[in-house]
Amino acid sequence: MAEEVILLNFWPSIFGMRTMIALEEKGVKYEYISEEDVIKNKSSLLLQMNPVHKKIPVLIHNGKAICESMIQVQYIDEVWSEKSPLLPSDPYQRAQALFWADFIDKKDQLCVCGRGTWRAKGEELEANNKEFIDILKILESELGDKPYFGGHKFGFVDIVLIGFYSWFPEYQKFGNFSIELECSKLIAWAERCLERESVTSLSQALKRVENRVC
Amino acid sequence: MAEEVILLNFWPSIFGMRTMIALEEKGVKYEYISEEDVIKNKSSLLLQMNPVHKKIPVLIHNGKAICESMIQVQYIDEVWSEKSPLLPSDPYQRAQALFWADFIDKKDQLCVCGRGTWRAKGEELEANNKEFIDILKILESELGDKPYFGGHKFGFVDIVLIGFYSWFPEYQKFGNFSIELECSKLIAWAERCLERESVTSLSQALKRVENRVC
């Protein structure tokens, strides 16, 4: 059966980037459908395919919708299992990868603190920046001296986190801090990730984010 | 190698119940260590085993800690895979199960609205109750006429959700509504789950919750 793979996405989405990187890692060809207005004018396809959350990204594989970026990455890893495994096969290592991915998305904390850099002011901004850097430092500590979160191979946690890097210039500008100074190892990890074709193929999206007026 | 399985828990935890049910389903013998004060006086074992979140439940398998209840249930399903599979093997069905489990825990919404029944007042309580019932109705709609969320077999989503049932009497009392009237199919599903030994073995914990002074 010919595979029909569609990604319904909105270009600056950190979450959509995860799914795109995973598809690229597996060499899966897909049709990209761009949602034009994810706030006020959601497409009928989006409402039909994700009736519960009504949010991008939605992966549609042979007519069936898979929602939530982390679940999509796991799904892609399971369906196209022959190439570039993303999650470790060992149950304990898998649990560790899922733990750190969950930490990144926990109550959207990294995402919320990131946005807080341009939404908060004064003391609130200071507290927000501290929390944001603290989260990055915990992640950096977990990375340690490994080239990637899972060890020597680019994988699940790298995919879950790398999209945030595209927003680092904005976070730094509005938060008035330097992530490089605070977390140099994390920056080195991000640059390592950017050497992968699956990640650089998103460079257009990343570039657009850099030029974005927030 | 003899298996050493320890669950570090605090008895009324809905999250700990998930891990206990999964262990029971698999017939895994484990040592239960009760955390006495999860707010002000966390044990050194808890701080050592879950240094990031410092929260129960923690599953300790042969000295290695696995944190977060949903990740624990997946881990248990993978390590003791011969008996009572909890997640479907088909990738799409797995993704669906993970989606609904994630929906239940999304931003802790069911948990937060549940607590809201005794924390909120007036209009805030009304809005809270509406959101709580809306979430249950979405879940009931997903259940449909199936005996369990995954179909004919008790599994992952059932385990993730059933612990909340032990708090239904409290939610109803403080929220002043009837879940039975609003979501009769969901109540029938919960009673079906309670026929399973893995769930009834938690009856002591459930009973304690019923008698709890909130």
C-alpha cells in the first residue's frame, strides 16, 4: 500500500519541528499542509483531525490522525522502525528518555517561561528568567559530557528540545540574558544537532523565526 | 538475578495507584515504602531517587529509579511483557492510548478541577464544576459503548483514569453535583474496573480516601 503521510502544521511551532525532524530522520516523504491562522480561523481539516485540542501539529497517516508532537515522534519511531531508532530499546533507557521529554513539556514550563521573557516585566521578568535558566541548567546537567541526551546518538530527547533553540535569540533579547554564558554546553549540543540534515532542513523555518516580530 | 522492586508512595495518591495496579496486573511482587510527609518532610530516599521533581510515586527496580506514574506503567508493561499487555502493540492504537492518557493529565486538568471542587467558591466553583464535567464527558464519549478504553481488555488508559474514581465521592460532595447523573456510562466503566483484582487490591487505600477529611 502506498503510504500517505500529511503533516498539518504552522511554521514557527516548536512542536511541529519535532515531528518534521523525526520524519526527516526516518527519510519519510510527506505532504506539508500549512495552517494559516491557528488562533482565529482554524481550518476545517484541523477541526476534523484534532477535535479535542484543535491544535497543530497533526500527523495524518493513511487517513488516520495522530495528535500531540511527542506521541507523533514515538509513532514515527515505531512505524518506521528500520531506520534511525529514536528511542532506546532498553526499557530503563526508554523510561529515562520519556522522563526528560516529559520534563521539557511539564506544564509547558519551558514554553511558558520562554514566552514570559517578552510578556513579563520587572520582578516578574526576573523570576521568569531565573526559572527559565534553572530549567536549562537542569537539562544541561542531565546532558553532562555526552554529545546527545541519549549518549552517542541523536534521539528522542534531542528532537523534543532542539526546536526551542530556534527561539533562543528572542528569549535572550527580551529576557536580557545570555544562554551561552549560562549554559555553554547546551549551546554546543544545539550546534551539534544543527549539523544533522534532519535539523538543518528546517533552517527556513528557523530563519523565519529569527526574523519574526514578537 | 532476583528482582528487587520497590514502590515509594503516599497512600492517597491517584498517581501511585496507577503504578500499583500495573504491578498487580503483571503479578509483580514489590516492597511498598510509605512516604509519611510528602509536603514538609520528604525522606532522603525520595530526594535521592527523584532529585528533579522530588515527588512520589517512585518505582525502584534493581536500584534504578523510574519517576512519573505514566512512564512507570509503560516501563512495567515493557519489562514484564509476557503477562497482561497494557498498551496495544499496534502503533496507531498505542498512539491513541497515549493521547487519552495525556489528555487526562494535560496540565493536570482533571486533577486541578477535582481539587477545585473544595477550593473554589461561588462563580469560580461553577466554572470549575463545568470544566470538570466537560472533561469527564469527553472521556465518556471516547469510551463510547466499549467495556474499556482500549476495547475489550482492561489497559493503559483505564489504569491512568481509574484512580480518580476513588475521589469521586469527595468531588461530588464539595462540588454539589452527581457524576452518576452526568456520566452514567463512565460510572459503569469504573464499576467494571473495580471487578478486577488488581484494582480491588487497592480497596484499603480507596477506603481511606473515602474517610479522609479534606
